Amino acid sequence: MSVELSWAGLPEDAALAQAVVADAEALLAAVELSDAELSFVLCSDPHIQGLNQAWRGKDAPTDVLSFPQEDEALLGDLVISVPTATRQAQERGTPLQTELRVLMVHGLLHLLGYDHETNDEDLAEMADAERRLLSRLGWSGQGLIAAVTGA
């Protein structure tokens, strides 16, 4: 298992990096992908806004983006905006680590092929997968879909 962490547009934070890598490794183990490689980027709002514009046509910051790879050994790239995650954690009254875990689970499920934007059935399936995975890891949080939709 390999988790590669990089920073974009933010100063590096060693404690945050250590927590994120440990959580990413636990998440990969929980979904039985311990042989997978995952690239993880913690970034600023302007950085993720540029990616969101380029890849999704949305000119606004977002919390998490997933970029699957067509290589069996490399699962893909997860990009999380730390400022957006921090704001969302404050709005939800949760610690930043909880919000990052929720975003990490959501992003990983996208890498595994889940898509909540296709129809209501897929939305419900991904929301359930988020809940089950967070529970399996013993992590708090209701899942990003439930937090956003109230489902």
C-alpha cells in the first residue's frame, strides 16, 4: 500500500500530513485495496477551483475531486481543499479530521466507480456505501451525501 501526499498552494503541515496518510492507509485496508497506490493532494481553494473549472466546468472551489487512473496499480488521485474542509467542519460543528475523513471516503468511492450525480438510485447507493465505510472504520460523520442532502 502506498499513499503519496503532496501540497498545492498551502504551507505543509506535518501533523496534518501524518494524520491524513494514516487515515488513507486505514481506508485502503478497509476496502481491501492494500496493494493500491493513492495520490493525495491537500490544496488551497484557488488550486481546487482551477481543477474544478478545467475538469468539471464549474468555476468555484469545491471540497473534494477524484481522478481515477486507468492503471490497476494506481487507484487514482484525491484532491481536497483544506480551507473548504475547514469551513465545512466549522459549519457542521465537527473537527477538521472528521471532515477530511468524510471527504476521503466520498472521494475514494468515486475512484471505485460510485457516482451520486447520475440518478436517485445511485445517490442512495453511494450514501449507503459512505455510511457503511465510515462505520466499518469506526469514524464519526454521516457521510458527505447525507450531510449535504439531509438524507
